[in-house]
Amino acid sequence: MRFSIFLLLITGFLTACSTDLDLNPLGSQSVGTYYKTASDAEAAVLSMYGQLRGMYRDEIVVTPNVIAADDGIPFLTGNADRVAMWRYGLISTNTFVGNIWSNAYTGVQRSNLVISRVPAIPMEEATRKSYVGEAKFLRAMHYFTLVRFFGDVPLVTTETTSLENVNAARSSVDEVYKLIESDLKEAETVLPKSYTGNNIGRATSGAAKGLLAKVYLTWAGANASSPYWAQAAAKAKEVIDSGIYDLWANYADVFDLKNRGGKESLFEVMYITDLAGNNFTTGYAPRGAPIVPSTGSGIFRVSKSLFDSYTAADKRKAVTFLTSYVHPTTKAAVTLSTDDADPARAVSFWKLADITATVSGGGGKSFSVQRFSDILLIYAEALSEANNGPNAEAYAAINRVRVRAGLQPLSGLNRQQFKDAVLLERRLEFAFEANRRFDLVRTGRLLDAVNAETSYGRSPAIKATNVLFPIPQREMDANSALKQNDGY
């Protein structure tokens, strides 16, 4: 059954958002009567952001980057597909694999609708260009997710309106990256530098530049002589030199509800507490803990490997994890641990928890797709790789992140030591922000990291081919032009 890439093709419905990017959809319209006015175009654009809400609110992108790496451990009594992914018993029918694919291609389709339809709608020219730029930014973002998880994937670049002749072969990784690059280069030239009011959270030129820097960093891979190192550094430098972005003085401020869309954010997926929320509060609280709506779900525990990587001086540790709480009824102190097998006693991921939420799945904290600290660390790594070792600018970039965390500045490292330091800094700075597995794959370190994290009887059956996920079986069944990834 073809319902992932082509989910929206013949339904004829388009969800639309009202004020603020994260309000619930208000209605739907027939394709035949839609895309006629500027307000139709605006609704089509906002529907693209609505798709992001579902993709980032819970497990679709986050969980694979945590447990299919070395940062988190699923409870063995939980979802069987989650446990299978953690043990690297990945198969093509795993629901996580299917959800990544279907959600990303639904996002691609919504972007293609805007790219195909909006240019013909009478409206102010600058606004029209900006709308198409937003669509290309988001299409690039979805393809970036797809290519990192699956490698070669079908490139669908126009609105698909029929299920006839939809068998699409996989395009090469380089072809996918070239489309991503093209989309982001166009987006950065037509998107505004910033927004105000209810439009805060939409894609900006800075967001396009920042994502392109990350694309070049990933495209360089583990190739020490890649030309993309210099391009990543140059694009990150454009963001730094823009003067628009800066670090918050305190790490906790990054995740404060009042700072949504603030100075450290290049692009984030926004939520509204109890109205259009995420599941990072109830979902990640200790199993059964009566400190969140409906009590904690305990999706997975924090690995000791990650927890112990923070030094005592690192201010991020207390922000990132919940290590104890007071039972609201008994007033007893409950101490959490990475070693206790009891799900109710596990250290939990906490920096995105919204303690003001009153309903399960009602967290209002944003999910950060990219922040300024990411730009600084991209710049530091790429500059060092491009110049065969760190220079003063590379040190300055990484040390801005470290000093904010309460750590001593680095100095006197060779190229490999500096790269190792950046990778560790990324792990600590972006824990649970859907970066870890991607970082391990692009640097060629996934197998070593996974094989080193064997707590709770993991015994991972990871192979070299597992750097990619399998193509979902339902896609293989529906599309005869697809070829499965090696090893599956």
C-alpha cells in the first residue's frame, strides 16, 4: 500500500494553521478550489510547519539518534521495535524505520505542493519568493533526514497528483545532497533575516545558511581532504558574522519557555503547552513517577556512558538530566541512578521537560533543530579539518561553548585530538537533540561507539552495513523500482 511518499497525493486535503506556527489545524479544503489566493498560499506554507510538529514531538527522529547510538537504553519491557533497534536487530518492518520514511516524505510532498502551486497565485512578489524559499528550506531539511538514515533515496521534486507511474528509483547520495544544496542556496537568498510576532519560528536566511553548513560538514564525512570542510567553515562563518545570533549566558536559558525563538535559535519546532504540545515531559520522566501528567512513561534510560562523560564542573549535566525528585504525596526523596535496573529509578532526560504542562503530551518547549552553539562547533571542526589542525579561530569557537558550560578552554591539541574534543563537546551540548547517531556515522565511529555501550545486556549485533537503516518493507512492496540497502 503506497501511503508514505504519496500520503497526501489524492486525498485532496491540506491542513492549515492559524496564528502562531504551532496551533492546531483549523480545517481543510479541496485541491480543486484551493491555491487561489494569498491566504491559501499562507495556509499551505503553515501546513508544512504543522508536519514538523508530529515528526519532532516524540520518538520519530529523536529515539533512533539516542538508542541506535550510545546515549540511551530502552527498557526491555517496552516497545519491541525500540529494543530491536537498540540491539541492532533491525529489519525492514521495524515501525521506527517506517515512521521516519513516511513522515519525511509527507513533509516533502507538502513542500512540493507549495513549490508547484504558489508561483501561480497572484500576490506580492517578495512574499511569493519567501514562501517558496520556506518550502525549499523544509524540503532540504526532510531530504537531509532521509539521506542520513537511508543513503540513496528517491528524489521527488514536483507535486505528485496521481498514483500512476509513481515507482521511483533511488537517487545517489551525491544527487540528494546536490538538491539539498541547491534548495538551501536559493532559500538563503530569498528568506528574511528574522520575523516578529506570531511568525517567529519560520525559516530565515540564517537558518538556511546554518543548515547548509551542517550539510557540508556531513557531506565531508570522514574524508580528511574533502573540499566540503572549507565550505562548511565558510558558511558557518557567515552565520557567526551576521551578528544575529549569540549564546545565552546560562545553558538552562536555551530551553526556557520564555526564550522560544530567541537569540540562540536558528531553527526550532515550536509547541504550545497543553494546546499543541510534545511528549518530552511525560514520555521521558521515570516510569510511573507522579511528577508529570499521567505519571512518567519512561521511554528509555540515560546510558552511564553519556552520564559519566560530563565532568563535575559541567553546568549542562544538571540541566540535561533528572537525578532525583520529591514524591508529591509522601514527600520522600527519590534518588535516580544509571545503574539501577528498576525503570522507576532511572536517570531521565529532562532538559525539554515542561513542568507547567497539565496534560500528557502537552509539553510546550521547542525542539531545537539547530542552535548557535551548533554553528560554533561546526565552524571549529570544519576549520580545523580544512587547515590540518586547529587555529586560534577554531579554538575560540569551541571555547565559547565550553566556557558557557563552566569548562576550561582548550589549547595545544593536534588535529585528531581537536576533532575528538569537538565530537565529545557535541555529545554533551546536544544530548537528546537528534545529533548523536548522525555524528557517529559521519565520522566513521558508529560501530566502535555502539560496541562499547553494552550495559543492560545489549550485545549489539551491529555490522558495517548498519550505518544505514533498511528501506521500509511497505515501500519495497509498493515500489518495484526500489532496491534494499545491503545487509537487510
